Amino acid sequence: MVSLLTPSSPMIHSILKRRNIPLYAGLALGAVSAYYATRRSFVQIHSESPSAINPQSFTDLPIKETKFVSHNVKEITLELPADNTLGGKVAYMVLFKHIGENGKPIIRPYTPISEPNALGEAVFTVKAYPEGKMSPYLHSLKVGDKISVKGPIQKYNLEQNQHKKIALLGGGTGITPLFQILEKVANDPNDKTNVQLFFANNTPEDVILKKEIDALVAKKPEQLGVTYFVAKPDDSWKGETGFITKEYLGSHLFKPTEENVKVFVCGPPAFYKAISGDKVSPSDQGELVGALKDLSFTKDHVFKF
């Protein structure tokens, strides 16, 4: 297994300290189609396979498939050698690079939604931002085109049964690293961690990976749970309305006094501000503020992606 590039690397620090990167982008997202859930069941899984990429240099990987799942979100599948994975462990991400119009490289982090040990392909969901420097380029790629990839970058090394209870608090695109955690626990029959996901979006149509999330929760319904929140519901909406509030968490989240609990947070800047406060840098989690602080959680209880 290759060594992992950590968030404390100066290069990663310089890339991620900016707040206009897609990992922390806004809430508007389209629903991902059921096709991915169907296809992923046929992707071979292996835990000890070589990585198609490395953390020291960029590797060009071809686009295997690209499709719209909403008006501004694409599912992009990268083709890997048949016996390769991306080499990451939950929770991790990679860097994409392309050369901008001015000849300078543009580098952004993205979190795959396919399992880390899936052979032969890696799947990403990408929302296009009209003024973005990376996402419009990714949306322009066609089957056979290549994108430069570097990594994996380990964000949090989650081991089996490391925590008794986990809460995942996500907004919009922030679901991707949280999805990795939920998927890991759901697919491991020996992992007894209780995981509760609280997922906020603008509208029902913006909820990314809903079918996949529901399928994972159904594997261990007594152990896993999910609550969806939308700010602008339609008449058919059956989840929670509004935002994830301190009052709601106070009634539905485990208590900080319970043994070995962990809260993971990922979302756009406003989401961090309300829930936990933002990071200072990739290597500095910053002070805990917001709803979690008000509920007597401490920095040791919380990890901010």
C-alpha cells in the first residue's frame, strides 16, 4: 500500500484553505439515479489491490462514463486498470488537475462515492458551478478523455468499531465523505457502530445519493438511520422541514456524556458556521462553536471534513 499524503502537507494546505472548492460547495444538488446502485453491485471488491494513483505525482485516468443526474450534476466514472483501486481508506479524497486558459494548473479535491476497494473504476458526483474553474471542465469531459488524479489523501482513518456511536451531519455536497463512512459500516457485517445521518438540502430534488443512502440504512435498520431536511419542501415531502437546528439535535442526537461517541461534519460555509464552526486549515480543526458547542460537545467529540 502506498503511503498517504496527509492534510498537513504544505501543498494540500495551500489548495484546501480556499473556500471556493467543490468539496465545501453549496446545497443545490440533483438526485443521483438508481443506475449507480444497480451497477455498483456488479463491481468486484477487493481489499488488497494495487492503487491506480499515488500521492507523489499526478496520473492521467480515462473517463469511462459520464451522465447527467440532474440539470447541473454529473456522475463521472473514471476507468482504472482492472485489478486496481484508488488505494484510499475511509475517509479519503483525491486531487483533480487540469491546465487553465492562462496555462496555470488548476487543482481541486473531490471525494469518490464508490467504495475504496472497488476494482476497475471510481465514481464521483460533480456539480457544475458557472464561475468555477474545475467543475465546468469536468462536465465537458467525454468518454475516453483523461483527467489527472493524485492521491489518496487520508482525511480520517476510521477503523472497525472504533466508535460506539457516530453522527454524520451533512449539507449538500458535504455528504460525500459522510457517505463513505455510512457505506463502510453498512457493508461490514462485523462493524456494530451505531450511525445516524442528518442530511440537509434546499429542496427534495437536491438530495444527492438518497436511494443509495436508504439502501445502506436498510441493511442494518436497527443500527443505522437517516433523517433528511429540506428548506423548501414540496407537497410530497415526508422528511423534516427547515434546517438542522440545535433544538432538533438536542432531542435526537446522542449526548456528549455517552461513551466513545464521534460527530462528523461536512457542508458549505454557512452549514459549518451553524453546526460546528469552520476549520482554520486542513491541519487545524479550529475551535468548536455553533450548535454542537451549545450542546456541550467538545473538540475531541467532533471532526470537521
